[in-house]
Amino acid sequence: MAKNRAVIGCQWGDEGKGKIVDLLASDADIIARAQGGANAGHTIWIGDEKHIFHLIPSGILHEDKRCYIGNGVVLDPFGLREELALLDDKGVAYDNRLFISAATNLVLPYHKLIDAVEEERRGTTSIGTTKRGIGPAYVDKIARNGIRLIDIFSPDRLLKRLEHQRSIKSEWLEGSTDERADINRTYHELVAMAEQLRPMTVDVSQHLNSAWRAGKSLLLEGAQGVMLDVDLGTYPFATSSNTTVGGLLTGLGLGPRVIDEVVGVAKAYTTRVGGGPFPTELVDAVGDKIRDNGDEFGATTGRPRRCGWLDLVLLRHAVRVSGIDSLALTKLDVLDAFDELKICIRYEQNGKTLSEIPLDLAELHGVTPVYETLPGWHEETSGITDLTSLPDRARGYLDFIARDLSIPITIVSTGAKREETIVV
Ligand code: GDP
Ligand code: IMO
Ligand code: MG
């Protein structure tokens, strides 16, 4: 029977979901993005060629597969056009195999402008957003002011809805000299783009449900990670969508029984971009070494990522709130050259022990991580493809994690390339 999988980031994003989705795509017929937008940056290496996808699903390089962008995504049509042009340059065909939900809300230039201004206003408590307009676009969606993909095919309706934007966003748009505030310009650009997008625009829920009933295998690609979920993450230092498994279902119009396996992707250590609490962060030479060895710079913004030890308190939370069945552990090779490795097993605060994340962020800011120290392996694991070739100490590291989380590690990634993977 076809297996339908969901792939969820278990930390603060950038866990290597792109690589894992590209890998699992070999077993799937359809790959679908469900939430987030061009804040995502999913990297795939094929041979010596690097591909970074922001909106386009990470299965697109498999030319026999179909890819979908669901209603839960906020779609930047101009960003999409750039990504499509890159596919054209690379000779990757997408006609008749890349489809977008008519119901996706659009991220328009004024959303990016508002994102930047709001970040500035937050001052020292800024979230450190990607400035891709994600938050403001979801605000419009939830306030029922959004403009959806379907609207661009009816120019009169589009113009009315854009003019409404001008009236409700006068604070940002009126009198601004920033071209992103120019509603007429946006209108003309959208109308000009309509013909390119029309053949891709479909009812994604209908397509996916029919495919599922016909026995096709679906692979649902999460963006961001559990700790950035707007409900279950480190709010307000979060993104504006549900990055947990429920977001994949509402974002594609699927029922819960479609998913056979939820695969969580976690790095062998922890990183985060932007502001907010990070209990195991290392602001020292060890943190710098992880950043250098792991090349920890954002795929979307190029910002250096904050780095720290693996945190099992976070991963327990991720496993619980997203019903994760198995783990893909990535970037094990980055830990090859350390004398010892620490894994956070609980937090302490004012003499209290916490084995779960406190909901109150002020509390999370003040916790002290308690570590188990494991010996480093000081051997190269880069490119290893079978479990038995891993150093015993590296296997010990994996066993420790799997035991604590009570789920199996079914994929271990030992390099950025597709083949640098152990499938257990
Ligand atoms: P995503 O957002 O979860 O898809 O992850 P990103 O693409 O933003 O960041 C992951 C980075 O790690 C990318 O540069 C990948 O090429 C790289 N990567 C993925 N898996 C591995 C691995 O096992 N080892 C190493 N060294 N790099 C990896
Ligand atoms: P992928 O899919 C890492 C972070 C931003 C910021 C917060 C809010 O590549 O894992 P936003 O622009 O969404 O309003 O920013 O969320 N963030 C990510 N961090 N990976 C991502 O995506 C992210 N998408 C958003 O850095 O802290
Ligand atoms: Mg990323």
C-alpha cells in the first residue's frame, strides 16, 4: 500500500527538511507544501549543484512527480515568478506538474513593507522576521481582508479589493514614497502575471483527495519547525502559521487519516535564527565551531544562525504536539570533531526541575539546561551510508536520543547530498 508521510521540522526551522523531502520524494507520487511562504528556505544538493526552494515544494527536481502548493501557504507571486525562472534556467520542467490552490492568500509588496516597519517599531524586542511579509499577509487572511490567487483572474474584483487595502492600511500606504506602497503598480503587475499562473491554479484539496483515493503516495512538506508554531512554539518569537502537523491538514484540505507516518526532522544539535529564548545556546567558541562546521547561515536571509547543544526538552514537545512517529536526524557529521557532546535532558529553574517547556516565555528565558555529557567520536562520519560504519560513540549518541524520545531514528543524514544518508 502507498505510504503517505508528513515531514515536520522539530526545532526552530532549518533542520534539513529540504534534503529529507527530496530523499523521501523517491517513494512518493506527490509532494505538497501546506503553510508558511517564502520565509522558508529548503536546500537540496544534487551532485555539486545547490538548489534553494522558498515556495516550490522540494520534490520538484524529481521530474516524474507532481508538486502542490496548498491553500494554507501565503504565496508571494513575484517570488514565485523568480523561482520559476530559476527552474527554467536549470531546465527543470514544471508544466502540468506544479499546481497551486486558488485559495492561497497572496503576499503583496505592501505586506513586506509593513513587516519591515513593524519589526523596526518592535525595537529591542523585534522577532527577527525574514521580512518576507509573512505575518502581515496572515493578519489579512485571518481578518478576512486578504487577496487570494483566484482574485487575480477577475481584474475588477482585484482592483476593488486592492483599493480596500489602501483604505484600511492608510497608516502605511498613504503618502509613502516606497514603491511597495503603490497599489496601482501592484494591480498592473498582478494582472500581467495572471496568464502565467492560470494553468497552475486548481482546487488542491480535490486533486490530493482523489489522488489519495486512487492509491497514490503523498508527501507533505512542512516548513519552519514546531518551535516556530504560532500556537505551540515560543510565541511571540514564532512565525504566523501552524507549523505542526495540523497545519499540513488544514493547509491542504486533507483529513487526518491520510497520514500514515509523521517524520520529524531534527538536527543533531540546535540552531535558531532571529530573536527569542534558546536555552542551550552557546555564545562561545563551541557555538562558533558548530556554526563554522555546520555552515550555519540562513538559506533565505543569509543571517548567521545561533547555535547550541541538542535539547531533548524541545524534541519531547515536538514529538508530543505533532504526533511524530520517527526521526530523521541530520548533520551528524558536523559533530565529528568535538571532545565531548552535551545533550540537554531537562531544565532547572529556582530549584524546580522542568522536563517540559513552560508556556510562559519569561520562565523559559530563565531556565538553566541540565546536560548529559557524552564522549565525542573524533572520526569522520561525512558521507557514511550504513549504520554499521558509524563509530560506536556516534551510535551511542543516536541511541541516547531515540531512547529518550521513545521513537526510532529511521534516517541519519551525514552530509548535505542526497546520497550522504543512512536509511535505517
Ligand atoms: P530546511 O529549511 O529544513 O530545509 O534546512 P535548510 O536548507 O535551511 O538548512 C539546512 C542546511 O544544512 C542546508 O545548507 C543543507 O544543505 C545542509 N544539510 C542538510 N543535511 C545535512 C547533513 O547531514 N550534513 C551537513 N553537513 N549539511 C547538511
Ligand atoms: P525553514 O522552512 C528558520 C523565523 C524567523 C523569525 C521568525 C518569524 O527554512 O525551516 P517570519 O518571517 O516567519 O515572520 O519570521 O521565524 N523563521 C525561520 N527560521 N527557518 C525557517 O524556515 C523560518 N521561517 C521563519 O527567523 O525568527
Ligand atoms: Mg531553511
